[in-house]
Amino acid sequence: MSAELVRGRGASPEVRASHADRDRVVDVLTVAAGDGRLTAEEHDERVEAALSARTLGELAALTADLPDAAEPVPVKDVVRIEQQGGSASRGDDWVVPRRMEVESAWGDVTLDFTRAVIAHDTLRIDLDMRGGTLRLVTRPGVVVDTDSLALGYAKVKTRPAGDPGTPAVLRVEVCGRMSYGRVVARPPRRGWVR
């Protein structure tokens, strides 16, 4: 990502960086870490450098060895899924927001993180679900926390993906309530062809 891409065509590397410029670079670094292009240590070091960068040139140097991302993918703060008696899913290359509100009655919701674009380190899912299944298909580095979920005649089944020592790139916090259904967090099925 060059200085021109941080702020726009023709921007000089000596121009002072804004908070928005720093935030865009942090988003690019986080996506790169989620894609496996940066280790957790490299990500942490570069994010720290991005947050203290003074110029567009300093920011551009932090992403010079990453694939060119002319414009970071827009990330919504809140995504809402509301349904009755159906199914909803998010799959290949969907952009993970900061928060999701899921309201579902007698239907299933599947969130597949295996190829998702992860731009934040935490996703909070506010769940209000009666009947059906919330299915979270994870990948190494995606951690699911259901400690704040109230259950009424419901089950939670989680199976981590990959090695337990893998650094977390996304923490999925499931809050709210589940009645007469289940929450399943698991890696992709073996032999599952995409």
C-alpha cells in the first residue's frame, strides 16, 4: 500500500498522517494477519508502528511487502440477520463486522469463517434464537466464547480448529439467549470441497 493509496492519488509521503489513515493501515495489517501473510508478532509490531506513525510514508512502509489493496474492504460495524422459519448464511469472502445481531425463530444461521475477511480482532454476536442451530465454521485462530449465552433447553458444542497454540486472530463472543436449539462451533468437515 503506497502513500497514494493511504490517502489518495498524488499524496506525498511527507504529508502528516491522520487518524483515518492510521486506521486504514491497521485494517490492512489485520486482514493480512488473518490471511496468514503476517505472524502474530509481526502484526503486533506493525500495528504499534502504524498507531505511532507521523507521515504517510511511514504508513506506506508498513504495508509495502503486502499485496496491493487499493482500497480496504469496507467493514460494517453492525450486521443484522432477522428470520423466521428459514436459513441464513455468510460464506466465502464475507467481511466480518464488529457486531452481529441475530434474531431467528425456527431456522438455522451459518457463519463460515474459513475464508472470511477478518478486519477486527473481536466479533460480538447478540443472539436471540428460538429453535434451530447457530453454526460457526471456524479456522485456526478463530476462538469462540459462549460464556455469556443464556440457554433454555439448548446445547452448546464447540470443537477448536487447528493447534491450540495458534495465535487468535478473531474472538467470537456469543451473547444473548438460545432456546430449544443449539450452538455448534467446529472446523470445516474433512474432505469438504470448496
